[in-house]
Amino acid sequence: MTLAFDAILIATVLAVAGWTIAARETFAAVIGFVAYGLLLALVWVRLAAPDVALTEAAIGGGVTGVLLLGGAARLRGVVAAPDAWPAATLRLAAAALSATVAAALAAVVLLLPDPAPTLAPEALASLPATGLGNPVNGVLMAYRALDTLHEKVVLVLALIGVWSLAADRAWGGIPGQRRPTRRDDALVFLARLLPPVGIVIGVYLLWAGADEPGGAFQGGALLAAMWLLAMMAGLVTLPAVSSRWLRLALVAGPALFLAIGLAGFVIADAFLAYPEAWAKPLIIVIEIALVLSIAATLGLLVAGPPEQAPPR
Amino acid sequence: MSALFGLAGAALVGLGLYGLIVHPEPLRKILAFNLLGSGVFLLFGVIARRGAAAGMGADPIPQALVITGIVVAFAGSALAVALLLRLHQISGRADLGADSAPPAGNGPT
């Protein structure tokens, strides 16, 4: 029964993936990609990784989908000239190369060592010292906290990169195009109905992440989605990117993370180490600051570079 | 069991790589690159699943790496889309053909 379910799920995932490559219309391909992200989340559930499933559904499918949809809408009507397609021989060569890479990876999968190496017992054994109950969150916030800190810095750097693409007259201005004045009543209704629920679920994901699947990424992505929804319906206007409180919100998470990490030299015995009695409160304080920064950064990354002049 | 998902991940990498090379539209290349990345993540997921031990369904370390990877992949995609839209805004084109002189009087505004 489950084998049949898995086989059908994999067939659907591969079919939708093929569609996103083969579809003629970019818009249709992007819609396919959103569906693909949601199906992939199901695959992650089947792989006993609910934390990854939540992240894939929220960021891989959801927020990336909105980003690509926005790009496709702006580039509507721009179609590659027929002669821009590579010649048949080159396409054949590309297909052969791709098939070879896929076959090599498939061989690796089939030849993986048995029994598989695992760090699960070690991760579980040290978990009480962090005060957390979710081992994935333990890896993210304690054992491999350095990766998570780097990732937060990457997010902020990507946003600086996006902002630096602004035209001169919009430098430091308001991200995105001015919204059309025509109100889309269904969208406004949804944007009023969903955020109260979404915000509660987002905060719950953050809080529950200590012991259950969830965490700062998933909660932050959901908060960002609610912000984007209200943004698209025209219910909230974005602040100018030169606004001080906005920049403060963006760096609060990584900065606090780094500060507590540096304090680890004094209060514990290493960078990003927590004293055992204080581990859980410190992690929760970091996560609360992170969730705000993640939500703000993800939302602004989707909104794009400033396109309206800053208010005088 | 999980090998089936591993094979699917390998196929996704192949599909994404093909789209990345062949598609002339940059937005479709970004999409294909995301497909390729998700295939790699899926391979990680299979390795995590095989590492199930100590009462856990999967090894938490690869899972945490994948979560970090998904977020970084999104940041890269957002930067790529912003670069593409800016290229379109300045030059009126959205392709990666050979560079030509930009039309006069249509520089950065």
C-alpha cells in the first residue's frame, strides 16, 4: 500500500518536474513549480523529515513560487526568439550529459554503504544539554549554529545585493512598483481573513519548534507570506529601505546571534557555545529575534529592489 | 524503499541540468536550477533516512543542512531574479545572447 503510494507520488513529482522544463509558457511552468514544491513536501514527509517538509512547502514552493510568479508577470510578452534555442546537436549533447550525471547519481544511491553511517545517536545523546526536544533544531541552533549564523548573514547579503540594483532616482526608496489602484476584492478579503490565522500559526511554529517539527525558518517564512499577501492586496505599504527601524529589524536576528555567540567565549568555553543551564532560554531569545529578521528579509527579497523614490 | 526516492532525486538533477543548459530564457534557467537543487536535497534526504537510528526516523544532521540549503537557494534565486528584471529594465531584453552595444539614450535611469 505505502509502496504504491510512494510510486504514484514519485511519478507525479517527476511528471510535474518535467512539465516545468517542457512547458511553453513561462507562467504555466512557474505554476507547475509551485505544485512541485508542495508535492516535494509530501516526499519529505515520507522520508520522515517533517521539519524539511515544512521548509520546502513554505520556502521552496511558496515564497520561491511568489518570487518567480512576480518575475514571470514582469517579463510577460518577452519570449525567446526561436533561433535562441540551441541547435539539435547541442540539445542532444546536453541530454546525454544530463542523463550521464543522473545515472552516476543513481549508481551512487544504489551503492551507498550498508549499514548507513549515522550521527543520530550522538545528536540525541547531547540533546538534553541544549534543553531542546527536536534534534533537528538542536543541530540548527546548537551543534551547527555556525552554519545557521552564516546562512542569516547570506540572507542579509542577498538583500543588500538586491537593493543595490535600484535605479539612481529610487535609491533608498520604496521596494516594488506602485500598486495599481484597481482593488481586487477577493484578494483584499483573503488578505484580511488569512493573516490573523497565519500569524498565530507562524508564532506557534516558532514556539513548538523547540520540541516538535517547526522552528524559526518555517515560522518566519509563514509570517513573510502573510506580509506579502497584505502587501499584494495593497493593505500595507512598504517602508523605504533607508528607514532605520527596518534596517534594525533586518540585522537584529543575526546581530543578536553573533553577540550571544561571542559571549560564548566568556560565559561558556567557545564561540557559539551556551552555558548548559542557560542554553534553552538563550536559544529561544535568539530564535525570536531571528524569526523577525527572517520574515522581514524574505518579504523584502520577494519585493525586489526599490523602484519608487523615498518620501521627502 | 528510500532508494526509490534517491533515484527520483537523481532524475530530478538530470532534468534540472538539461533545462539549465538548453532553455534560452533566464527565468526558466533559474527555475531549472531550483529543480536541480531540490534533486540534490532529495539525495541528502535519502541519506538522512538511511541513517535512521536511536528511535529517530532519520539522521538529523543532513536534515538541518537541507533546511539551511533551501533558505540559501531561495536567497540566490531572489538575487538572480532581481538581476534579470534590472537587465530587462535597462536594456529591454531578457536573454543571455552575445553582448551588443546598448541602444543610445536608454542607459540606467
